[in-house]
Amino acid sequence: MGREDRDSESSLIQTAGISRRERYQLLTSLVVPRPIGWLSTFSAERGANLAPFSYFVALSHTPMLVGASIGHRNGEPKDTLRNIRETGSFCVNVVSKPLLEAMNLTAGDYPPDVNEFDVAGLSMRRASLVNAPYVGECPAVLECRIFREVDLGEAPNTLVIGEVVAVRLDDSLRRIPGTHNVDTESLRPVGRLWSAGYALLGEIRTLPRPG
Ligand SMILES: Cc1cc2nc3c(=O)[nH]c(=O)nc-3n(C[C@H](O)[C@H](O)[C@H](O)COP(=O)(O)O)c2cc1C
């Protein structure tokens, strides 16, 4: 099949020519599955907060950095971002299969003083090294200190980069002997697809790197 044929069987969508909503639909249905950063934060005024973010990514291991892109609501930063600005801290709770429904409950548009830990019936624990709560039922938690806040220009989002200063692992997680690798099947991570779709762990393939 020549280049011309292939071109005639595909369509090129110029992102400048479609709506904001359509760009969202393309991005969130093509960059899949996305890990979910379930961010827990604290505010002296508003109390504890918990919300999921699937614009979430691992950025570097030394320093150990993760990033979450947090949207604004009615032109105001979401509670998670306000709290991170206040304390310089957050925890990333890894969403494992048994916590999928609870995670979804914490995504509601609740008033700032509502504690999503209570809404979802989750136990709130205090992190060891940072000023943030974490989900007691979560098998793996990253305790983070703010590293940078990055303005994303026209986007109604702010990228928050956190340095992971401690990792909390439940004893139920299997470790690969002699390493710090955590067995993925024991972690049972959940990924986000588009809209209300989620992916659970499927077949795992192991391929040695060439050469
Ligand atoms: C699975 C999932 C992923 C989400 N990802 C994001 C995201 O990456 N960025 C964002 O701003 N909102 C995201 N949301 C919506 C927020 O979780 C929601 O607006 C939440 O109410 C924010 O809470 P807060 O105001 O307490 O910070 C997501 C929701 C769900 C269910």
C-alpha cells in the first residue's frame, strides 16, 4: 500500500480547527489508559480534601518527580490546588481495583469544607514527612512536597510538580526479591479511559530489550 492510499484512508484533524471540547475528547480517548493520581491535601481553613486527577504523570526518578495538571473551576483554582499552595504538600494515593468506586465518589463537585474521605467512607491518616493526609486503605502512597508550579498559558489548568520524599507500601504488596520493584498484579492499578471508562489490569507481557 502506497503513501497516497494510506492518506486517503485516514483523516488529519488540525487541532486549531476543532472546539475545545473536541480537543478534550481526542486527547482523553487517545492517551489511554492514564494512571490516576488520587491527591489528598490539607488546609487549615477547609480541612482535608481528596480528588482524582488523570492528567497525572511520572516525570523523573532522581529527583523523584510526579506531575498533576489541575483545572480551574469557574475561573478559581480547585480546592486541591489551593491546598497545595497553602501547605506545599500532597499525597498521591495509587488507585487499586478495590478502591475504584470510592475514588469515583471523591470526584464530586462538593463545597470546599466537605471532607471527601467521609463521603467515600475512607480512613484518613496523616503523612509522615509532609503536611497532608492519605487514604489508609491505599496499598501505595507517595508523600510529595511541591517542587514547581508551572503555568500552562491559555489552559485552564496548572501543572503541579511534586517531589516524592517518601513512599508508603502496604505489606499486602508483593516485592520482587532483591529489588524495589512492586509486583503489578498485587498492586491491581486502575487506569482511566475517556469519560467514565476505566481499565483494569489485563495481560502482562515481558519483552527483553534488544541488543
Ligand atoms: C478519574 C478522574 C480523573 C480526573 N482527572 C482530572 C484532572 O486531571 N484534572 C482536573 O482538573 N480534574 C480532574 N478530574 C475532576 C476532579 O477530580 C474534580 O473536579 C474534583 O471535584 C476536584 O476536586 P477539588 O475541587 O476538591 O480539588 C477527574 C475526575 C475523575 C473521576
